[in-house]
Amino acid sequence: MIKEGLRVKELIQVCYSIDEKTEEREIRSLIKAMDEFQLKEGLVITEDLDKEVVVDNKKIVYKPLWLWLLESTEY
């Protein structure tokens, strides 16, 4: 979770590898947290998966750790 003051700005899940069972679990918990904090996008950091999916009108971004680190200079 990344906060800006008291407001949750971004939710991040971390999962080394994703199979069907793991993906379902990660998405379910991320969607629940996104609903709680009224966010429309969530992030799952993985070893090597790079894709985006939409679930319940919410965008889930899967990003490899190395790419997230390169893009995350603002954190």
C-alpha cells in the first residue's frame, strides 16, 4: 500500500510466480482492498509476468519486479 497523507494512493500485491489458483487468490484479495479504498487500479508485482486485465471494472496490472523498479523512481 502506498499512501499520500492519510489517503491510500496505490495497492500492491507481490507474488513470485502466478498459476491459475494463485492468480485467483491474488485478484480476489486485491479487488476486495480496491473496493475498500475506492481505487480503480491495482498492481501485482511478479517474477516475469507483464499483462493487464479488467475484473469487475477494475484494472489489474501485472508487472515484473525489474520493470517496476526501473519505473518506480518516484517512490
